[in-house]
Amino acid sequence: MRDIERVLFTQEQVETRIAELGEQITEDYRTKDLVLVGILNGAVMFFSELAKNIKLNAGFEFMAVSSYGYSSKSSGVVRTLKDLDRPIKGKDVIIIEDIVDTGLTLQYLMETLKVREPSTMRICSLLQKPDANLAGIKVDYLGFEVPDDYVIGYGLDYAQRYRNMPFVAVLKPEVYL
Ligand code: IMP
Ligand code: MG
């Protein structure tokens, strides 16, 4: 496709890695009361592929947040657009994200969900950028590290486009500059 600079991870590579994450989570949560909290819209493809690879009963919950524009990421203003439908008190929550950049979105999510007293809470992200620990965020289950470029595909968008591409790629800078 003409807006793609280069492919970082093919569909096969992404799905092989997600299967490994699913196996690891299956091992770690055998005796737990797992609830997967997917962050809309970016995490949808990852969430669905991951969930198929977790061989346990798991609750599904979804949350949507807005960060104020990708370019103004330094503001760190995040708000909830759609909240969970059910309480997570006493549950073993894994937050499922598409990508962690500054970590401010996840910091907001952790603060928002922690007060609801889940028994445990961890983070699973398909991708992570080099800046990711600026906000002190530790990703417990990570798919891949990516360079500090704008990436698209496998759920990730630029201006709501490219989400359905089944691989992860770098967007040509001239598309967004
Ligand atoms: P953070 O709050 O800076 O960690 O940004 C996280 C959010 O910004 C992610 O959930 C994505 O929605 C978006 N984001 C950050 N980097 C990219 C990217 O390279 N491509 C697409 N979305 C991105
Ligand atoms: Mg997102």
C-alpha cells in the first residue's frame, strides 16, 4: 500500500507472538478470576486474537479513553469516553492496550481502575515505544518494541484509517507531516 514506509511485523509474526503471550497468561492466571479490559478502539484486533489464545474462562470488559491528540501528547489530559459495564472488585484484571508511547494513557487507566479494588491489575500491550517508561509504566506482557515512528495496522490508526491492516507498519511521514 502506498502510505506504508515499511512493514515492521507481518501477520504471521504478530500472531505467533500473540499466541506466546496467550500461553504465558494462561499459565499465570490458572487459579485467578481473570477479566480482560480492552481499550477501544485500537486494542480490538489484539484483544480478539489474544483472547482466543487464553485457555481459561475470562470476562470481557471494554473502556474507551481520549487523549488530546497525538501531537499534543505532552499535555497528558486523558478522559473516559466509555466506562466498564461491570465492577472489577476482587477480579484479576489485565488491561489490553495497542501501544504505549508516553505511558500517560495507561497511567490514567491504572489510577482510574485501582480505586475500584481489583485483586490484581497488570498491563498487556501489543507494542511499546522507547519513551514508554516516562510515566513509570511497566508493561507486564509485551508483544514487541517499536521505534519512535508512527505505526499503523493491527488495530492502530492514523485519523481512523489503516486499523484493519493485518500487520504492523510504519506510516510514511509525508502522510502526517
Ligand atoms: P500514550 O498515552 O502517549 O502512551 O499514548 C498511547 C495512545 O496513543 C495509544 O493508545 C494510541 O492510541 C496512541 N498512539 C501512540 N503512538 C501511536 C502510533 O505510533 N500509532 C498509532 N497510535 C499511537
Ligand atoms: Mg489507543
